[in-house]
Amino acid sequence: MDFSISPRAADLLGRIKAFMAELIEPNEARLLAEQRTQTDPWAVLPEVLALKAQARTEGLWNLFLPSAGGLSNVEYATLAEQMGHSSLAPEIFNCNAPDTGNMEVLEKYGTPEQQQRWLQPLLAGEIRSAFCMTEPDVASSDATNMAATARIEGDQVVIDGRKWWSTGVGHPDCKLLIFMGLTFPDAHRHQRHSMVLVPRDTPGVSVERMLTVFGDADPPYGHGEVHFTDVRVPTANVLLGPGRGFEIAQGRLGPGRIHHCMRCIGAAERALALLCRRATARVAFGKPLINLGGNRDIVANARIDIEMARLLTLKTAWLIDTVGVLGAMSEISAIKVVAPDLACRIIDAAMQIHGGAGLSEDVPLSSMYAAARVLRLADGPDEVHRGLVARWELKKHAGSSHP
């Protein structure tokens, strides 16, 4: 396995670090506070828009997409880890979910017309998008439970149903929803569903409410409950073809999970740095906190866990680069369990070291924890991914009679 990166990727990494150190990290707390307290919290701050424009001018833009950035998954993974140090960074570099996954879908499966209408504006940062898959009325960890429908009627697709946790739907620039629904209920369970491109302003599309995570609605992105009532779009809006939604979903998941997991590792690195600074500077009972209890063990275990998770994630990225997503299915599920879990544990330890401050907005730990905790459910809960790892492991040993 080779985790080395090209001179170009190393240059990009250095430039991203400098951009973040000079322009994002010193302003992060202020910008996040301004976002929450402005008259309309769902409006994008002009300063954020200016930072995005500057990042694009400097070529730090769309680096997640091989055709745009020219990077391998291993190379982009190193950049994603750096971006994970700040919740603002992925947006500013146009590498934010769910747009990254939606752009990958459009690039890989979209027709030239679909790409012209939707992919190009997304790549330019002119619009945002959402992905509508999870439903409130069924256990969506089993995607075959999906009840919302995308019926073919002549030259139209008729969409009905309720979706929720549709991330990004609250953004003022959200113009596109990718909807996954049931088209052929009697077909094989992995050939029943379709993915359909739905303009946000199509009649019958209604955002009923914005959901909160630990009381935070996460403006300007947000996670919405979206109702689709007799929504009609042309059959030309179907991606790849009716009944091929699961095929698209499987092709979408590998690189996106690399992005999520490496950002989790970046967040864990930042939390560990905050923990160490606080533990060495703060004194209680006549000693620095680092010398109380088992705090040195906490630091050591955090470092060990980060290194292990990074290596496993880079191995997974290398496998996707060399043998493709299907050759890395077990590893993709493994990192999806490992990275958010370690981020939660390390951020939680940092919160504990900070005492009451760790729960406040004075440090970014509580929002970092919420984001990591969401990822233990988003893109499949831990239990589903452990089940997939077990299945692949048992297949390797099927038929063996050796003790």
C-alpha cells in the first residue's frame, strides 16, 4: 500500500492549511456566532461568500472530484482531514456534503443535459442541493423499507411521500433535490427504486419543518422534513433509468465515506489539541489537570486511536483507487464505524477537561460532538455497518473445516 501523495497534492495541502490558519480559524467563532444571531439565520453571511470566492480564485475548489481536482482518493483524504478541523472549511472550498455526493452522482450517472442544468451550477457554487432518502415512517436503516413512490406515468414521474433529515434543504441556494423512491414494487428488492432530480420549486414540494440536533437547527444548511404531494417532473429527470436507484446509491457511498471519516479524524485532532492545551494550562488541587487522574492515559489512547483510524481510512481510500468500491466494501463499512466513534470519544474527553466551558459556545467542542454523533446514524447506523463487516468476514471463511 502506498499512501504517499503527489507534489501537487502536497502543495494543495499546504495552501489549504495556510488559508485555514490565516482566514478561517481566526474568524470561525465570530462567523458562527453571527450566523446564529443575525436577523435571518438562514441567510449566508457575505463574509463567507467572499471567502468562497477567494478559495475558488486560489484554485482550492471542488478538490473532492477527481475530474475537477485531479486527485486520487488517498490524496483527497489528506485534504479532507485538514478541512475537518473547521466546520466552515468544507463549505468554503465547495467540498460540503451533501453537495459532494450529489455532484459525484451527476458526474457519474447524469446525462449531458442533467449535468449542464445541475452539475455545472453546483461546481460553480451558484446553487446548493439536498438528498431525500430517509423517511420518518419506516426504519430507513433498511433502505428496502422505503415507502415514498416515484411512479412512471407516460412521460412524467409522479412523486409522493415524506422524507426527513434532508440535509441542506434549508439553505437559501438549495435548488435541487435528489429523491429516491419506489417505482417497481414487485421487482427484485434492489431494482425497485429510482433516483429522480426534483427542482426545489416544483409544485407539491413542501418543507414542513426544520429538524434540530441537540436543539440546533444548523443554519444555513439545516435538516428538513420534506413532503412530496403529486409532484410531477419529466421522465428525463430520472437518473440512469427507472429502477436503478440502488445501483446509484452503491456507487455514491464509497468516496463520500472517505470524506466523512477523514473530516472526523481532523475534528478529533483539533479536539485533542484543545484538550492538551487546556489540561496543561489549567490547575486544580494544586496540579495541572494533565497530572490528575488518568488524563495522560486519555491523551495517549486518543493519539493511538487517531493513528489507527487514519491508517484504516487511508487503506480504504487506496483500495478504492486501486480495485474500486466493490473491492473495499468491508473497509468502507469499518471506517464508517470507527471514525465517528473515535471522534465522539475524543471530543467528549476534551469537553470533560474543559468543564463547563466545554459545553458552551466559547469553544467549538459541543458543535463538533453533535456533527460526529450524527454520523453514527447518517449513511447507515453503526449496527448496519458492523453487520456488513461481519458478513464479508464470514464469506471469507465459508466452507472451511479447519479448527
